[in-house]
Amino acid sequence: MNKEWSQENKEIQVLLSKEATFDEAIKKLLELREELFQQINWIVEGYPEKAFYQMPFAGANGYHSKTLAYSIWHIFRIEDIVAHDMIAGDEQILFRDDHLSKIASPIITTGNELKGEEIAEFSKKLNLQELYRYAKAVKESSDRILSGLKYKELKRKYSEETKQKLVKSKCVSEDENAFWLIDYWCGKDIKGLIQMPFSRHWIMHIEAMQRIKNRLCKIARKGADYTAICGLSCDHCFLAEWCGGCRTEYNVCSFATCSEGRICPNVKCCNEKNIDGCYECSELEVCEKGFFVPSNDGAEAARAQSMFIRKYGKKEFLKVQTRLHEKYDFQKVQEILGQDYKEALNILEEN
């Protein structure tokens, strides 16, 4: 489990135990949830639809053996059920605003009963953007519920009536891999529920999602050209674990994710000119598109690298990149090469 998130969660649980620090605990919990949900944002915004039903760890033991889509559904179905059927005692988010039909899910359960290829097939059926909207709605609703809790409510327990309500709802499958959840939840007080569905459960599954997308990026990068179209080296980028590179569908480069249609201006320009990269362009020295926009801190470093490729080729460029990053302990390229492309080109040539 992610050590930083785990440590934050442990501190929150300690703070929850005392009335004097209860408000601080809730504040920190909401901050942690915001940080964790940002991971989901990046994954949903950054990867192609097919990534969400792939199972790169199929057959493994652990949460990473699932899919990205399943993980999102599972996290927020459990939270929706617990937050509304148990704590707030009102209608689940899934059944409000027609979320279920919009998502096109064939089930209303937590998904614990699904196995192997069933998970992949289930994931393919989901409308990803609607699933994300549902997850966001659940998260925001739960945040409001958590913000409204009082310390004295933490020891509230649940009766047989609550169990029967959950059974009747059919939101938990009767399959042995799922039905235990009802006894598990009802055996906890609200403090215990905060510990699992609202915090630790998120950490475990979001960490698994990171492992899944990292493996998918690694697979996408296999055999790909590591020289980025703008002239950077995707293999030496600090986003390497997150990104498959701009020559793959798993491109989460900053200039791609923040541009219209998620297409980097440099990629778009080179495609229109039918050239392999900026290093083949006659306008390179004066270009101000994408990575070369003057406000970009790494503009001149990128320009120098493209000029180096033009002069010496990709193979030599990647060798120099490896030597630079070994020498400078993987600092960002712009920190090594500076703000003047002529000086940067000299540094590249000297290494």
C-alpha cells in the first residue's frame, strides 16, 4: 500500500478517536479523498477507452487483477451503499438522476461476485464518462455526509433491521464472494465505516489502478519510438511511468492533456506537415507552438534537443540522454540544459 497515503490515513484514524481533534480528522480525511480522487481524474482523462477493460494482471492475486473501469465502479458502489443506505438513510446516488441507465451497467451490485473474463466483459459495457460522473457525484455526496457528522455519532451501530434492508435492496450479490459484505459493514460502527469504505478502501483500489495503468503504458511503449515528436525523450521523462509516449494511445504528456482533442500542438503540426518530428521542420529555430511556446520553462531545452536530433540522429540523442540522466541523477531536462538553446545544444554535444 502507498506508504504516504497509508500514513495519512493512520493519522486521521488517531485524530478521529478524540472529540478535541475530530474536526481536524474530518478536514484531513476530505483532503486525502480529494488527493486520491485526483488520481482517478488523471486516469479517466489520460487513457484510451480500451485501457479501462484491459486486465494486464489477469489471474493474479490482488486488486490489480481487475480492470480500471471495474475498480471505479466497485469503489463507488460500496461507498454509495454504505453512505446512503446505512449512514444517511436516504436514496443511493445510483438511483438518482438516472445514473444507472446512463452508465449502462447490467448490475447494481458491488461487483464482488464477478470473476476473470466476467470483469472484462462487464467493464466493456460501461459508459466510461457516465461512470466517472457517477463516481464524482458519490464522492461529493459522501463528503457532505462526512462534513455533517458529529463526534457522538461515531459509535452508532447497526441492527438486524439494517441488515435486512441491505439484503432486500439486492445491491449486494448473494454470491459467497459478496454476501459477506453485509455482515462486515453491519459489524462496524460509523467510525469503522469511515476507516474502510471512505478511506482505506480507496487507497487499496486506487493504488491497484496505478499498477494497472503503469503496466498498460509499459506494454504500449514496448517497441515504440522513444523519441518524442517535439524532440524530448519519452524514455527519460519524469512522467515515464504514467505515459506511453506521444507515439502511442497512452499519451498523457502535459501538452496533450491540456490541448483540444488531447492532441499536442507539436504532434498535430507534424502530422499536418507529414514529418516525423519537429527536428525535420525548417521553422524549428523560430517555432512557438506546444513545447516551444515562450512561457514554457523547458522550451529552449526542447528546441536544443530537436536541433541535436536533426544534426546527429535519434540513436545518438538517446545515448546522450542516458548519460545526462545518469550524471545528473534524473533531474528534469530543462534543469540540466537551462534556458538558452545554443548553450543547451553545447551541453548535449559535450556529453
